[in-house]
Amino acid sequence: MKRREFIKTSTVTATTACISGIPLFPEGGVDPVSKVTGESPYEITKKGVELIGGMKKFISKQDIVMIKPNIGWNRKVEHAANTNPEVLRAVIEMAFDAGAKKVIVMDNSCHKSEDTYRRSGIKDAVVKSGAEIRFSDENRLVVHQFNGEKLKRWPVFRDHLEVDKFINVPILKHHSSAGLTIGMKNLYGIIGGRRGKLHRNMGENIADLANGFKTDLTIVDAFRILKKNGPVGGRLSDVELKKTVICSKNIFEADVVAVDLFGKSVDEIDFIGAGFRRGMGQKDLKNINIVTFKI
């Protein structure tokens, strides 16, 4: 199913799922989750996607592809507050190699977008790779039906809906409110409005957000991780090198593997428990098909 077709039918599907008790994306435990370590963020990203079937498994010729990194903060790559530009460069190249017609990179930044895109190194990586940089424009907000238990509907930037495929590329880091920010929490960057209101019942809202919006591929940048004082960071002493990338079709299981890599228990992270109750995937590592590789 094309992403545009999914968007047209998502309200009906989600409503049916809620009534019947069937989870919207019941894929847990089937699709592999790759976990690759190595010295190059670029190379481990390419290997990670290869191990779960390659980018052509997710992207078709002439697809318009949205890549959603974390570009929220005016920080350098060494601070581990934003997605590593070398991880992003690899994803863009693979998307074009798979036949993408256009690749767009966009986030709803917390600091001034022009500053965050430039200082993070992401602007240069995107431009050199031939993708389009796009800033969030509040004039392009439309109401999206999430039909979740807590999050029923919320404004989403239509840019994320008017594409064929959506690739989520978060960085793994500490978050003062959510505990961690990974793939599911990174979707806060597709929405507008008063996002702070979602901090109440945050774990439930994050799960509804991720369960009610289709992500085709999640690639977790864990080359450098921010161990504390997130999500903004700013001190090199808070950063730890993990030299890892995690890739999966299943956003929930990618997050579960990332939680373990960070050194936390899934029971400490509210949105993992909420996602598990919604049937988004497995939260026990023994039940996840993890493929590991070291370069």
C-alpha cells in the first residue's frame, strides 16, 4: 500500500482497530531488528539497513521519501543532541539508490531551524547528498486522526502526509520528561500546536502518536548517545560513544532494543509499556529477532 493510500484510509482502519481490539500495526516478533557497531556512522548505517533486507525493501522507484531526523537543537554533532549527519547521509544515498524520485529532510525544531540545521552539520550533509531541506511551516498544519486512547487528533505538518514513504531517524538520548527519546518520541517533530500539552500522560500520548502514524523504517542513531541532561545537552561529559545503529521496520521494537543499549529497563520507560499494551510489538528482547554485526 502506498503511503498516500494509507493516509486516506488510516481513520477508518484505526477506528476499526479500536472497536475490535486489534492493534493497528501488529508486526511484533516477525521482522528483524539489526544492531550494527563500528567506527564509521556512515558504514554501520548502510550495513544495518542491508541486514534487514536493504532499502529496496522499503522504497520503490519514483517514491517521494520523507526522512525525519532529530534536528531540534542548536548543538554540534559532538553534543549528541541531534541525529548524526553521517547517518543521515547514508540514509539519503540509499533512498536515491533504491529509486526515490525525491528525498525531503525536515523537523519541527525547538531552537531556530536555520541555526539547528546548520550547526548540527545536517544542512551540509543534505545539500551534498542531493536531498531537499524543508522547514516546518505552521500554515501547512492539518488535523490528523490518531484515534488513540489519549491522543485522538492533533495538527500534523502535511509535508509528512504527502509522501510515499516515511523514514524515522532519531538519535538515542536522555529526555528529562520521557526518560528517553528514540523513534516513537521523535515523532513529536511531525506535529505542531502546543506540544507541551502532550507532556501530561506523556507515555500514553507518545504511544498513540506512533501507533496512529505509519513509519515505514526506523533507523536509530546510537553512535554517540546523550546519557543525561537531555534532550538539549551541551556538555561533552554527558556524551558516551556506543558506535551503534539500530534498524527496523517496527518502530516499537527498534526502541526496545535501543532502551537496552542505553542501559535502562523497558519497565522504566512509560511509552514502551503503553506501546506494548497497544500491541505494537514485543518488549522482551528474547522475543525480538535481533541480528547483530560488527564492522
